[in-house]
Amino acid sequence: MSQDILIKVEGVSKKFSKSIRDSMISGITDIGLNLLGMSSNSETLGEGEFWAVNDVSFEVARGETLGLIGSNGSGKTTLLKMINGIFWPDRGKIMVKGRVGALIAVGAGFHPLLTGRENIYINAAILGMTKAEVSNKFDAIVDFADIGDFLDTPVKHYSSGMFVRLGFAIAVHSHSEILLVDEVLSVGDIKFQAKCMNKMKQLDRDGVTIIFVSHSLNSVELLCDKTVYISKGKVKYQGNTREVLAQFKKDAFEGKEIEINSVRIGTKEIEVQRVDFLDNQGKSKKYFKRGEDLTVKICFEAKGTFQSPEFSVGFNTDEGIEVSKATTRDHSFTIDEVSGKGELNYVVKALPFNLGKYLISIGCWDSTGHVAYDHQEKMYEIIIEDGVIDSRIHERFGLVHVPARWSLHKNA
């Protein structure tokens, strides 16, 4: 392995069994065969087994930041655990050169009965730091973790966000040459996420090799030099981050990578029975072009007479980022009362959203805005397209298109 290559993954596969009993029998059989000097069946699938990771290969050079993207269950975390030595591959090989700092699972490496202070020393020792190194970095770790008066409290009383803050603080102060970061950062609050991103940018500038697993495509684009897109355990695309993200979004447009976590709550005293998305001709459709008008038609039924209900329409990216949310109250549109069936139209002139899939939430609330009659979170979707998706798609990253023009004045 070249001196500049710190991580090399060659034809790596990992299988799991859907049954714990079958998995234990298979594992014991393989160990027994290996002890007898015989070949095990680790490279073939038994009954009820499946490949969680299948024939994955890539390299990460010193100072590079690699993004790993894909839907839930695609194999990203399993791959990261194999790189960290938690799992052993059933096929292929992984070569890692250098001290590894990892943040893969919330609370991993912490003893619940020990305090935050004690766990700093234990967790840092697992990462290869000496006691003297930990003592030297202790104040910086505590300051970054921002756990305040809970430093000497058993970590079993910590929230998931506190676990992540402490674990990340230890990992980034461990003098590791390699940092593995899973989606656990999504547990932290927005302020801490920004703090982590800034720290990883600094580590990237300092020459630390990073593998970053995330569902936030904006974060991946911001941080990663190159990206590997995994689907159903296999590498689908890898290379320049923007090009890989464009392919991932293209698959999302075509319905190949759909994950919608929809929620519906409410008393149903006013029930939203149908939602249509209409163009200028009143035609219901799913695909719209940027700059086109959109009408959201909400058909509802009030099971009684209700005073001053409030309706809302929200747009989110498929990553969960809220792009826009409007209520009838925001637009000074007053509904005195409703009873029986009705229809409400919300018109968006010249859609400003960039290419992508958008999940729509529809809500109906009481006059205070606190009691939900019918709130449908991310239950609908539209897709904004701009003609054909081509190699220039990366020029249209971002959430909205801002109408503007360029002008040049030479020799000004």
C-alpha cells in the first residue's frame, strides 16, 4: 500500500443472517472448521443469509475526506465498522495505516456507571492515547464537549446529545490520523453540528483523513473531496462529490432511493381528505418545472362548526431540511368558521425551488395553532425538474433559485 494511501478497501463483503440462531450456528461452524485447518463457508451464503456489503472497493489518501452516502440499510455503517475493526469481512481485505478515531454509535466505548471524567480517560485509551496525552488535552475535550456541570455525573444520566458531544470531542482531540464519523452527528443540536463541521474542516486542512457518513447531502458536498454512493450493499457510483451527488439525486427523482418518514396526528374534527398539486391549467401532477406556478388544493371536511381554524403548507427537501412553511395567519387570510366540506387553495407563483424532490406537509389547527385537527407531516411529494438532468446539474445546487442577472463593465 502506497505511503499516501491510509485506507484501502479491496473487494470487501460482509454477510449477516436474518435469524440469530442460524447466525450463531454458522459462526460456530466456521470457527470449528478454521481451527481444524479446513476452509469455512464464509464466502458463500447460507440459508437466511444476505450480503450487507458486497464487493466494495475504494482508497482514501492522506488528508482526503471521503463521503459515504446511500439509503438506510445500504451498508454504510457496516462498512465503517469493518474499517474500524469491529467487524471482520467475510471476503476481501481492508488495510488501514495510522491511529483511528471513530464516532460510529451513540455511547459506544462509554461505561454507563462511570462519570464523564472517567470515561474520557477510558475512551481515549481505547483510541490509543496515553494518560499523559489525555491529561494534556483534557481541558480542550471538556470545553469542546460543553457538558458543563455533568462532567462528574455517571454517563447513564446523559442525553443522546451529550453522549455525541463527549464522544466527538474525544475523537477529534485524539491526534488520530484517521477519523471515522457516522450519522450520529444528527443527534446533536444545530449549534453543535455547525461546531463539528468547522472542526472537521480544520482537521481536513491539518491533513487528517476522514470518512464521513451522512444523509445530509449539503454537508457531504461542503466537506468531502470525493464520495462513494452505496446501494443495497454495492458501490453504485464513486468519484467527484458533486458528480456522485448528482447521480444520487437523479435516482431520487426516479424513485430508486425513496425514504419518506411520514406522520399523521390530530383529532380529525377537521379532516384533510385530499390534496392535489395543480399547474396553471388546473391539471393535477407530480412533476413541475422551476419557475412554474403551483396550486396546492386542500379538500377537507369539518365534522361540526369550528371558529377560525388555521391551515398550513410546508415544503421540505428529502433530507428533511425545511425550505418553506406558510400558514393562513402568516398571509393575513382569515377563515371565520368552517362546517361540512370545503376546499382551500394555496398558490405559489413562479416556484423558486431548485431541482429535487420536495416533501409536503399539510396541517389544520385550532385558532390558537396549538391543537392539531389534522397534521400530515411529509405525506406528499412533488419533484422539481428543469428539463433533462444533465452533467450541468451541479451548477444548480442549493435550495432555491434567486432571480438575478450578471453584468460586466470592462476597464471600470
